[in-house]
Amino acid sequence: IVTGGGHLEGIMLRSELRAMLSVRFFPDDKVPRLWLQITADDVGGTPVDGHPDMYTMLEERRCFGAGTCGGSDRDWEWGMFLDEDRARLVNLGPYMNPSVLTVQEACPLDKAYKLFS
């Protein structure tokens, strides 16, 4: 994710974004509570901090796969987003990985330590 000034803020995997969209179609109740808690109608109402349930869901999907959290990543592909859904805003900042550094296997340990500390 790059800001308007061209500054790299972090990275978010497509699978994580897909998981966030699939929350809208979880069969928990008539109006998915988590969807309404991670999105907002306007910029002023957009949550600044991430929701703990979303962190848990993303971590479970990362560790155990998509079928462990009550819905499928593909649920949103066949679900119909309403116009109200498409108008909602979500702050991706709390969920993205701000540290996008990688090292090769042959990188000396002292250089890797300096990069990540």
C-alpha cells in the first residue's frame, strides 16, 4: 500500500484482503456484526485500530487455512455486495504488514539483525 506521496506504508496479501471481504457473507446473523465493526459510512467513522476478531480470523487463516473461521474465502465471490456495502470504507492500516523486508539465506546474521531491529 503506497500513500499519495509515493511512500510505502506496508503490504497486504491478496488472501488477507479476500478474507476481509468474505466477512460480509459470514452466516453469523442477518447483518454481519464484524463487517459493520471494521467498516464505516464515512472517513470520520472509520475505525483507527483493528478489531480483535479480525486479527484472530486472519491469523487462524494464515496458520490453519481458510475453512477454519466460519466461512469460506470464496463466499464473497458468489455473494452480492449491496450498494451500501460498496460505499463503506475500511482502514487497512491496522491489518497490513508494515515490515516488508526480506533477506536471502546467505545473508550474514549481523546484517539481518540490523535490518529487523
